[in-house]
Amino acid sequence: MKKSWKAAIVGAVILAVTLYFGANWTSDQMVIQYFPLDKTHSFKSYKTELHFAEQEDENEYEVVWDIASVSDKPMYLRQDVSLLYVNGRLKGVMNKWIQDTAKIKKQSTLHGEDSKKYQAVTFHQGEIHQDDLPITSIQATSSDTLYVIDSPLTTRTSFRKPQTEEEKKWKQRLDHSISQQINAQWDELIAYYQVPEKKYEKAALTDLAKYNTQPLPGTSKENSRRIMGQLWEGLYKNYILGIADTKSTHPIQSYIPLILFDKNGKHLMVLFEDDTGKKHQLIQYY
């Protein structure tokens, strides 16, 4: 099936950056491009992990952000790209690509203060080139979420899933506050682009990893992996590459993009607002 991407706002998506983790961007930076999925090769392992690392400084702590993947054989090109959101706002991107390897591994560390929710989502890909055969690929998506509680009233702690009543209350408090802000922006974007909301299933970009094991809304299992690969290709070209604009003095502060899946299984839509307030709509037809 033919696929196509349309950017509702013409031109490059620009996201200003002051806090940027990842590869050194160059003019010949590799990009993610979807190729038919290979039926004989796969990933042996892949992961995204966030770790709390307490520092001696009473006012700050560190969060370690790890991505890694191993394919079942060395491939012509291996690439992992990861996005990090803090309290729902984009804070950084890690991107690494290596030719003729099976392994990708990269780590970044950021300083934090106060109680926050950290979310990272990563797309792992490998390109397979074999003589004169068509290029094929393997792909997977992983994610992790970490809550760090840093309050004068409690002992500094972190968790993925709350174990105590106090942790449950903190999770509920952070989730409620963050979702209120994100949903307000999503509602504004839906109204701006006059999207008939009832015709779509909603998902946050940070939720994409769950579709490794279940079809995307409105799609069959057979088509879902292809659509996912094409989605990440579009996100990379129209959203992630804009983060390379390191000349700007503005921080990355855009909220997690909203993905809308057509219930009839014909297209999906990505809506987001960048840190300058400019709204963006990307449409992918299946």
C-alpha cells in the first residue's frame, strides 16, 4: 500500500534547543527511512531505561538515560533515536547510528530538582543490505517512565510503579497536574485543526511502545508494523530533525505530541505545538 506524509505547516519543523543530549548533528546526518520488514532477522534485545542517581547536593539530583539494542547479526546500518520528556515537556533527544554493527548503546545524564515525571521513548532500527536484493529492515519501540520525588516533606526517592501509599499519592498528583496541561494543549490543537474527535483514537507519542505487541488502533496486525515504521520515519523527518536547531536560545518546551488514529484505518494524524507557539499537523495515509 502506498504511504504518504503531509505536513500541514510548510517548511522544516523547528524546535529550539538549549538542553540537548545525543549525537553531534552534521549535514550528512543519517535519517530514519522505512523499508519492508525482514522476516528472517530481528532484535535479540532492546531497551530504554531511566535511573535515579542521587548526588551530594541537597538541591539537585541526576537522572541517567540509557538506550541500547542488539540485532541478531551485524547490519549495514543500525540506528536508535530516543526522546525524553520531563513533566510532559520535551527536554532532549539522543540519536546514534553505526554502520556494520549489531550493537547500539548510548547514555546521557541530566540534572533535576523538585518532584518530576520522566518519560523516554526510543525507536530502534536496522537496515539490511544484501547484494542486489531489495533493502529490508527490522524495528522496535521501547520506553520507560521514572518518578522522582524531591520534597522538603519527604525523603528523596524514585520509582517506576508506586509501592507505598505515599508513592501512589505522589504519582496521582503528578499525573493529574501534567495531564491537565497536556490535555489543554491537545484540545486547543484539535479545535484549531477542526478535527472530528469522535472519528479517532487518541495516543500520546510516549505510548507507542505498547504497540510492539498489539495492533495500532484501527489497523490489522499485518499492517500495524509497517504503519509504525512509516510513522517513525515521518516523526524523524518532520519533528525530531527540527531539534537540531542549536542556534536558538529558547529551551525545548513543547508538550508530548498527540497521535490520532482514524477509526476506519485509513490514516493517522500527529498534532503538536512547538516552543514558539507554532502549531503543526502531520498526516500519514496508509
